[in-house]
Amino acid sequence: MTEPPQRPDEAAGPSRHDAPDPRSGAADAGGLTHLDDRGQARMVDVGDKDVTARTAVAACRVVMAPATAARLADGDLPKGDALPVVRLAGIQAAKRTFELIPLCHHVALTSVDVEVELDTASGVAALTATATAADRTGVEMEALTAASVAALALYDLVKAVQRDVRITDLRLVRKTGGRSGDVDLPGSDTSG
């Protein structure tokens, strides 16, 4: 006995309309949790998840001329001592992540830290942002937002002396807590 021929849409496997219940927070067949059963963007319901301690670390680099880095280290820029402003910009950004990133939950942050390691010889500022919370969802986006906005603030503060500064290598370095547990991403150390 032969099988009836498949329709083209059946041969392709599950469609986006075969997604799980949007309230479950489970991923569809493609691994996308932010799509409903019609393929429309939605915020994942995290109400049934346990509150756990969560931490994320993100990093990036700001590359400039050694002479610009020396002025940054000396606090000798036209806009003054940049490093405290850079740290505060990153902290402020982490606290506003839910307003900047669509579908991102408002997380109850307990701590945000932004560190800047400046190598004046190479002209590289390595920025590391750490976000911590006790919540139902992770803080990866908060750490990434803190690192990226800190880098943008640094660019703004040095552009009067150098316009070709580059922001590079924004990445998640590590996360802890939650259902997926602790994750250290290979090749993502914070040394810049």
C-alpha cells in the first residue's frame, strides 16, 4: 500500500503555527521563545519560574590611539575625567534595559558593576559589566546593555580628541543561575 503524497507544507516539517502554548515559556521547534503560535513577537511569561540568584558578565573593548588613552588615564580630556562617567553610564543603562530592548522583562537588579581596564600602551580600554539579580529571568541583557552604553559614553568623551575610536567585541562572558545553570562562554574572557 502506498502513502498518499504529502502536501508541500507537510513535507517541510512543523510550521511556526505548531508552536507551544505561549504561556509556557517553552521554545518552539526553532528554539524561539519570543514567538506566539502565529509567529508574532510576544513577551515570555516567566510567572511560573522560581526566583533564583542570577548573574551575568559582559565585556567589550574600546580601541583608541595610545596618546588618547594616556589623556584618558590622566583625566585630561576636554570633557574632564571620563572614567567615573563611563561607569555611571553603564550602571544607568542596565537599570533601563527593559525600556530599551523590546520584550525584555523589568528585572529587580541587586547590583551592577562596570570596570574599565585601560592599557595606555596599546590604546585599549577593556570594559566589563556585571549585573546581579534575584529574579525569574536572567540578566544577560542588562550586562550587555551596561557594557555597550559604557563604551558609547567613553566614545562620546574621547571623540573631541580622536574621532576614529572603535568599539569592538561586545559579548556575553558568563551567566549563572536559572534553568540553564552556569555558563562560561569559550573565548570570552574579560581581558579584552
